[in-house]
Amino acid sequence: MPTYDRSALGRGVVHIGAGNFHRAHQAVYFDDLARSGISDRWGVTGVSLNSPNAKDLLSAQDGLYTVVQRGHDRQTARVVGSIGSVHYAPNDGAAVRAALADPQTRIVSLTITNNGYFLNPVTDEFDAEHPDVRADLVANGGYATAWGYLTEALDRRRRAGIAPFTVLCCDNIPGDTQPARTALVSFAALKDPALARWIDTYVAFPSTMVDRITPQTSKSECKFVEQTFGVADKYPVVTEPYRQWVIEDSFCNWRPPLDLVGAEFVADVRDHKLIKTRLLNGAHIALGCLATLAGYQRTDEAMRDRVIFDYVETLLRDEIQPLLPAVPGMNTPEYRGTLLNRLGNPRMSDQLSRLARRGTSKIASFVLPSLEGAIAQGRPHTLLMLAVAGWSRYMRGHDLKGRKINLEDSQAIPVVKLANMASTNPDPLLGHEMFAQVRAVPGFAERLGDMIAEIDERGVVPTLHSALRNDERELVAR
């Protein structure tokens, strides 16, 4: 249990997106700060934009919840107390605005998923015509997006002469741009160009890289926590022992001493983020789609299949890692091995459906850049293409036995039609803007079509086995 005085903990952080990942990651780091006695100013106020669950369940427990770490050989539990209150924005708009405008708030952090930034995955431009964005432009207090709340709060702080808060994006969005800066400045410019210029000048937007596998919480996890640790918790988080937080050292209004509790401040996060997103997130979407089609439901089950394990290992080692830069102080082969160990952890099994969620944007962000790089450098890329083929087959909305797949993908409606057409002709699918760099590669469409057909006719595991054997023969030939 927390040993510090929670009532005396200053609320220096507002976090938007108070779901499982935040509670297993950032909130734990701030709990570590409070437990260490280093600082009493970095308590968290949580905000949920889309679901009342976080507020309802955490409020009933005075903000307390259990984090269980499950490793291969041991499991531990702790009660986290860094979150003081949680607001459900559609009902608590006034409280959210007050927390954001409070001078005590120095950090606003975000875990709102890639979709919450309204950025085109190809151009990185802000989608000013999105219905939620248009609604926020005429809203008065209750907003559908984070950008409406942040724009109003920063306008109030500017007018009152209060220093702006730092906006800390904790969503792993690849690329060199700062997605939070792009989204917030673009949204503010639609309302007040002068405010947008002030935000662009005075607000800091540190890039970050975050990493911790955190599945959804179900009733079985609640029962497990009570039976194993004697804690009756309606909203626990079950996660892995591994965690990582790398933060660009660029703040405009104080900096929390997170480096004293395991986070790392660096001058440039881009290479750290690139390695993490290409390896872990790339493996996630490839495994999520292909293993689901193979009949598996959870990651550890799939990774016990030797062919699937070999596919993921070879994909990471031979096709993705050679494209990545060297980062001082980071052992990339060791990190790669850690990923395989984490994916195969039987105590910390993740749902494949969660890994495949928002698959269209994940393929575009985490797999296609590696595929494009491999083709440009003349490197092997069969396994990367199989990841694309698996996603395309998954997006038909049913598995190889005809059972329905619940597609949680904002682009499902247009892509499902294209994916079904790709069973005989992948050209329409390759007309999607995310394939702009590879659609003209000679033979690419035919090869992708053959892979999709092979998955349909032979199944996932035989297709992967054949591809791995061909890779071995090519290696011997070289």
C-alpha cells in the first residue's frame, strides 16, 4: 500500500486517456516518485474522454488500484496511489477545464491512441474535416477530443498570465514529427491563429517512447487478484515486469525527476522510438493477424507454435533489425531477445485481438516503413510481405474457417471491401494511399496476391513454414 500522505500530494499532472496502459505505466512511475519522498508535487488527475469506467471504478476505490506484475517465474502486486481523482469528460467538462487551467498543473500527458491525433498516416497532416474536430470547433465546454480541452485551457492560461503546461505524448506514433504539437497547433489555428502561434512558441512537446505490455482487464483478472493477493479490486491492472520510458529532455514548466525512478531523459528520442515501434509494434500486428488466422487467441499460445515463433524471431532478426540505427547505450539484439521472451510469457498472455486492433494504421506505421526500406536496400523482405498478406486476409472479417472476426479498426469499412477484392486481385487494395511507395515495385502485386492465396489454400502455419525454409535455402546459397 502507499505509505505517503496522498492528501498532501500535489496534482501536477493531468493525464488524458486514463486506461490500463497509463495505470500500468506512467501512474506507476509517479507513484514511485511519491513513495521515494523525492517530490510531493507530481500526483495525477485522470481524464477519460470516451468511457466512464475509469471514473466509476476508481472513484469507488478512492483512486486506489492494484498493479500485478507477472513474470515467467514470479508475480508481485502493489497498490498504486498516485491518481487522486478521475473525470469523465462528457459529464465533468467543468472539472476537466478547471484542472487544466490550474497553475499547479505543469504536465498534461496523453494516451489517446493514434486515432486521437487525427493525423493522416502518410502525410502527417491534421484532419481538420474529421467530424469530432468539426464538432469541437463549435463546442462550448464539452469537447469530443483532447485538442478542444487543451486549446481552451491554454487560452485561459495565456490570458491570465499563467505559464503553459508541457504536453507529453505517451502514444507510440512513429516518425520524426511531434504528433501532439501538430494536432494541437493545427486545431488551435482553426479557432485563433494568434493562440496557435503562442502555443507553437511557448508550449513544450517532448517526444517519448513508452513500453509495457498491458492486456485488457476482465473479471477473471479481478478474481485472480483477490484469490492470489487478498485484494478485492474491481479495476486492477495485470502487466509484465518489463517497463521502459524514454523522454526527450524538453519541458517548459518544471520537469518531474522521473530519471530517479527508472525513466531516461535523452536529447533525441527518435531512434529509441524507431527501434521499439519497428520491432515490438511491428511484431504485434504481424502476430496478431497471422496467429488469429491460424486459430490462436492469445500470444503465449501462438508463440508455443514453433513455426510461428521461428517466423517472429526471423522477422525481427533478419528483416527488421538490420534496417535500424545503432543507439548508444542500447543493445538492440538483447532488446530483440527480450521481446521474444515477453511475447511468450505464459503468465502474461495478451489477446491477439488487442494486438490486431486498429490494424490498418499499425500496418501503415510499423510494418510498411520496414518493407519499403528493405526493398530500397535490396534486403530480404518475404516475412514482412507475409505480415501485410496476413493483415489483408484478416481484414476480410472472417477467419480461415469462416468464423467472424470483430474488426476494431476505424478504416474497416473501406478496407474490408478492398481486402475481399484482394483474394483475386490485390491491385485495388494497393491503390490505398499507404501503399504509395511499394505499389509500383515490379512483381509486388503478384507476389502479395500469391501469398494471400497460399494462406487461404494451405493455411497460415504451412505458408510460414514454407517461407522460412526458402529463407534458409537463400542464406545457404549466399
